Amino acid sequence: MGNLGFQEILLIAVVVLVLFGGRKIPEFMKGLGRGIREFNDAKNNVKKELEEGMNEKDNQPTTTTTSSTTSSQN
């Protein structure tokens, strides 16, 4: 199912051209490019924030706290 030949790709291109028309395809591609760019920017921002958070965690001094509990009897 994943093997697309030249004829299949050409058929898909003709169908897209007929459905959308020659003027709408550049607008569609421009919008698609913007969407992909925004997705990649968001992905990179999340990755950067995670790396910064991990670096902050690694740079913090580790302190161990022990708490003692007292029990009272009536």
C-alpha cells in the first residue's frame, strides 16, 4: 500500500488541481508551510524549556531533610 509510482502521484496531482484550481494551490501550500513552521517552533520551544528545567534541577544543591515525629500519649 505504501508503494506509490509515478502514475499514481500524477493522478493525485491532477485530482488536486481539478478540485482546488490553479489559484488556490499556492495559497494552500503557503498555509501548510506556515502551519509546519509554527509546529516546529512550538516543538523547539518545548524542548528548550525542558532542557532548561533539567539544567536548573541539576544545578540546584541537593538537600535531604529528615523529620522526626513525636507521639503523645493521653
